[in-house]
Amino acid sequence: MKESVIEVAIAIIVQDGKILVTRRREGVHLSGLWEFPGGKREPGETMEACLLREIKEELGATVRIERLLWQRTYPYPDRTVALHAYCCHLLSGILKPLASQELNWIPPESLLSLPFPEANRPLLEMLAQEISSGTLGKRN
């Protein structure tokens, strides 16, 4: 039986023309795939508070949330995930993989070549378009 929808906040952090990605560690859902940093929302938590907490817990850093960039619900066979992607700026902290995940700053043109969860595919395509047009990180 499927559980209820899992709300996930993720950060799109661009610095020096590259995007931060992390690799899911072994033993978790979709292990070994690349993703954007973030995580599951706890009961009573706003999506923004979730994202700030997750970035602190996973990377030891603080970010400023600029805007909601994208959101989509995706049904996996065993769960449904609602992704909320926020354009963020790194404020402080030296990034450390506190959740034992691999970190990497990649050029935007490499996004579509990395193995990401299927739920991320439309986001990756949208990011590639925003980056090529120079609108990523710009306020509307």
C-alpha cells in the first residue's frame, strides 16, 4: 500500500557558474543517483523552514531562499513524492557532506548527463533552459 505524499524541499544552488549536486548514499531510496540537496518536510514545518534545516543538517551551511522555482508531484511505484525546488544562494559555511553523501559542483550543461531520479527529469530540462537563457537566480 502506498504511503501518503512525501513533501520534499530541494535547493538549486548556483555558484561560479556551477550547480551543487549530491549523490544519494547506499541503503536509501534511489541510492547512488544524483540529486539536489534538501529533504523531507517534517509535520508542522513550512517548505522553506524544511529546506533551511536540511541544508544545515546535510551540508553545515546556510542559504538564502530567493524564490520557488518549480514544483511537481511524481508517483513512484512505492511512494508519491511532491518536489518543491527553490533557487537559493549560499550564505555561509564550508560545505561538508554531513549525511555521508558525495558533493559536486557541476557545469549546467552536465546536468542532463548525470543519473538523477526520474521525478527530477522535468526540473533538469527546465534548469537547462533557464541557465542557457541566463534567467536562473533572477527574481521575477
